[in-house]
Amino acid sequence: MASPRDARCLGPGSLGSERVSGERSGLDGCCTACQRADTVGPGEAWQRTGLRQHQAQQSESVFWFLSWRHRTVRIRCAKLSVPRKTKKRSSPRIAVQLTSECKTQYFALDMSPKTLPLTDALASYLVDVTVREAPILRALRETTQSLPGAGMQIGPEQGQFMRLLVQLIGAKRALEVGVYTGYSSTCVALELPSDGLLVACDVNPETSAIAQCHWKVAGVSDRVRLELGPAEHTLTQLLNHGQSGTFDFAFIDADKESYDTYYEICLQLIRVGGLIAIDNALWGGRVADAKCMDADTLAIRHLNAKVAEDKRVSSSLVPIGDGLLLVRKNVG
């Protein structure tokens, strides 16, 4: 949902029967009240598109609530009011009048209850502008692009997101189920302390060898332990050796039919407050296609629904990459 910071100032003008007044300044068409309140960026022409105004009322408090299309929008401003008559259009945009001291300005807020579709241009912007990818990670990504199954590698924006997650929870010990060529494991290992540990499980020695080479170049090979063999066996062995509740983070990205098994074992291995990240939770959109009834799709659907109702955890399915299901362990 857009905030006043994302708004575009209309400046002097009119909307319906309401007049808009305000002092102009040199900031790309924005008023001095906007600059003082630090609520807008560069201005742009506003098209008169809006939503049906079902109910509006003014509030003197910091937060102002507007009900439209059976949804409630909360906008943080000093004092807000809305014109009583706003022409109904199809575009999801609503006109809001901001009163700041003696000046009144209109803003057009882009409103959307859905995640923004990621076009090729927007995806490129996301990576080019916001991703700080280490040279070793870029080299690994480029190496993997020419290999069979290159689509299994996560994107750089997801890798950066996972690095941030590891930082946020202060992870020291981590698990990975499904290594492939090692992009995700390198991302995680780079954020572990020098005495940290990442137990990486995979069954393919050839792609794992590529991962090992890049772990060494990245300077993290001393904190990654590769376990070649069925992940269920490796994880069960960790449990049998008394390591329940000793890990902080787990990333699951392997055979989909075993997702539920990996989830249950990892849930035992991570500590309370620890985090499990499960990849491919949207599965290319197939989870929402009733005609898709293959075993992998059914397994992912089952786990998504199970986690949503699991009282042991808190969760959120983040639409990044192919869908990343984040699960926080709440109880021991």
C-alpha cells in the first residue's frame, strides 16, 4: 500500500467542486508543505482516476482511516480530509487532501491490494539498482547459467534477501537441503561468523564440486560441511546425535515430494525463534492451477496449507523468486 511518501502532489488546481490551493516551490512541482513534511518525491502529472468513495471522515489523530471497496486504508498524516464527491473510475487510485498548517494540498495515492507484477524491466531495475552482489556470487551465477538445470539456481535478489534474513536473526549454525552449484549456500555462509557452521546436503557430487570450488574462493569453505547423500538420512543423523534445537536457520530447496519430511526434521533441529526458508512455494504458479495434479505440485500445495495451519510456527509466503515460504519456530 502506498504511503504519503509515495504520493504525488497535485499542487494548485481543482478536483470536482473542491478547490486546491498552496504555495509552489522549485522541487519538481511540489509545494513547500510537501517538502517540509517530507512526504513526496519528484512530482508527476496526476490523471483523474479514482475509487468509489464509500465512506470518509476526518480525524484529528495521527492515523486516518478510509473505507473503500470493503477495505480499510490507513494513512499517516497530521490531518486529512477527503472530498465528498470523487468520480468513480476503474483505476485503483484515490484522491486524498492533506491539510498541513495553513496549506491544503491534494495527493494521488496509488493503491493496490496485490503484489506488483514483476515485468522484465522492473526485474532488471530491482537487480541493477538494489542488489549488491559479491563478485564471487556473480561469477558463480554466470558459471551456472550454462549448466543443465540452471533454473534451479535462485536469483541474486533472493540471495541478498536470504543474506539479510541470516543477519537479522544472528544465525551462527545453518542447514541447507539442496545445494546444486552453491549460490544459496555461499550467500548464507558469507553471513555466518568465522566460527559458524553450514551443513549442506546434496546427492550430486558433480554440481557440489562446483559449489566447493566457489566456497573456497569466497573464503567460507571452513564453515561449510558438505554431506553427500540423502538429506533425510543426514538430518536424522543430526537429531540422533543430540543436535535438536541447535540450528538457527534452514533453507529447503530439494526434491519437492520430500518437502514435508524435510520441514518436520528441520523444525526439530532449529531453535525456538529460528527460521526455515522453503523455496519454490509458488512453483511457477502451478500451485494455483487446479488442473496441475502432479506429485511435486501436490506436495508443495500440501505443505503450504499445512504450514498455514501449523500452530507451532508463524509463517509468510513471500513472492520473491519462485515463492519463498518463511517459517519461524515459536514453540519447542
